[in-house]
Amino acid sequence: MTTQHGWQPCRACHHPGEDVRVEGDWHLRANPGYWGAQAPRVLVLGFSKGATQIAAAAGGQFDAVAFAGMRPRLKAVLDGLGLELDGQSIDEALSASGRVLGAASLIRCGLSVMENGQLKSSGTIMPKAAKASFPLRAMKTCIGRHLAPLPESVETVVMLGTTDAYVKGVKSLMREQFSDFQDVNDVAFRAQDRTWVFASHPSGANGTFGEWVAGDGSTESGRKRLLARAALGHSTDSAPSRTSPPARVSVTDNRPVTTPPPVRPTPPKPTSPVSQAAAPTRLDAHFAQTFHLVSNEGRKVVPVRMKNQDTGLVAFRLAKMGNTKDGQREVTDEAELLRLCETGQYQVRAQPLDKSGPANFVRPLLNHRIVKSPAA
């Protein structure tokens, strides 16, 4: 993978002398590029260039192309994942002087599809592309040429787009490409010894962007943000760094926004000491992030990830009802864990939320009810 800020000469998907390849309703315009740091720690991958980016590219201003019209929302995504830019603005980070961030797209060229006589490069194109042969071939080519191997400096890869069809299709391609592929949860996997997460696309056409940024586990998009943070080792309630305050972004407004200056807290008036029990419980990153269990006595317990000392795999532990010695299984996907718990056929190893005791096997649905929200 090249990390040289600028246009790239790759024409692997095009015939000689061809700038636009047409396959059925699909059009692929040759305009691959890379933006940002030469040794990025965080690599952000959009899907392809949309109409706004293609127009910016046609205007010849390379620095303005990446995430044109949506950079404040991209900053909000990075903030939501706990990823910082070493004090740089999002514009600085996407320039040749960037220090932390690298940016490109999974399909490096501009992909569009003909719908009702018009070329579309946004809307439902991502889930459609994940099921169509030509875009899938282009994705597979780009993964092999541009992501294998990743630069040594890369620690985290953020892939923009969280629709189930898109995530499923991309995971399938990555599983084929990388022999060390390991599913982590609904929106994350490990490959090349790095964590890859799917995050909400910052496009103004994304109607669930606000829910993702809010991170409310009662919404599907908010749940996906919590899962992405958990995969990156962040607890779901950790505050952003003071050096990188979250961007305040409207769900529909794409105009650049400014972050208000930090407010200095007013010293509290003297009050009686607050008991430790009254302080909010911080949800451990090893706990399940999207659901918990409540015993018949009202005690919260949470399924917990544990490390297999023989294989090194960190996963949730399940066992068939009535047999915790034989037939145990390890599950890394939290959605799959919840599904198995809801069958009533498995015990799951869980720990009290307050960590007042060790993790033990408990029986969902028999003596514990399932609550589909974070425990804290």
C-alpha cells in the first residue's frame, strides 16, 4: 500500500487507455488517491468517491477531495471512536502534513450505478455493491493491491458504513484475503494483527448518523457505535480527551462547524460526602456492551470475555445447560452470544457488574432475565 499523499497510478480494474469502465449498470471512474500521513496510525476507508468528491477531483484541487462536504462529521466519527489527531484539525490531518490519519476508500476509484437513467454514487449503492459481482471484484482487487500488507505504522482501520449487507460482504472478502481473520463482533474484526471497525458513514444522506454519534444502546446505530468502541478497547462511557473535543454536528447540516471552547467547571458547593455506591459504575471493556442479565433477586451480572490460556483467544464462554465441563464453546460475536442466550439452551459465564465476585456460569431465561441494553 502506498501512503504517498496524492493521486495514484493504479489502473488494475481498467483496460489500457480507459478512464471509465462500464459493466452493466455499474460505472468505475479511474481516480484513485491517498490523503494524509505517510506513516498513519489510523487508516480511514470510505466506500468510494461520491458525487461531491468526484466533482472536487474534476476541479483539480486534490487536498479538497477526501470527504468533501462531510469533514466535520468525519471528525465526529473519530471522536466517537476515541481516536485523536495529535492536535491537528481534520483538514490538517488530511493534508500532506498530516501526522496520524491516512484516508482512502475501499474501492479506490469512483463507483456509481445507473438508476432510472441517472448515475448514483450514494444512497443505497453500498449494500447493492456488496451483492453485485463487478463491485465485489473491484473491492477484492483493491484489498489485494492496497491493503495487503498494511503499512507497519497502522494500528487501527476504520471502515465507513454499517449497513448489515455491506458489513457482511466486506467481512467475507477480508476473510478470503487474510488467513488470520478473526471476527470480533457485529462491526469489528481482526486481520494483519490489527483491529478493523465499521463506523457510521459521515455522508449527509445517512439518516442514522445522529443515532450513531449519540451512542444510545437502545438504537441499532447507537449499539453499533458501542460495539466498535468495545472492539477498540474503550469503555462505552469514557469521555473524549480534552485535547480532542467532539465535534458538534447536526444530523442534516453538512456545513463546517466549530467546537465551542471548554467550559471551566464551577466548584461545587460543600455537601455531605457521596457514598461510593452512588457513583456511576464504569462498564469494563471485557463486559458485554449491548446486553446484561438480571437475577430473580434483581442483581445485575454481565457476560464477560475471558482469555483462553492455551490459544490466547479472548471470548465469551458458553456451555450446554447442566454441563459446564464438556462441550464449552467460545463466542467472539456479541450478537451471536445474545442469540444463543435467548435459546435457553446455554449457560453463559458472567460476572457481577460491581465485580463483587468472580465470573460464574449463569442460566439466562431460567434464573436470569435478559436486558437488551448496556449494564451501566
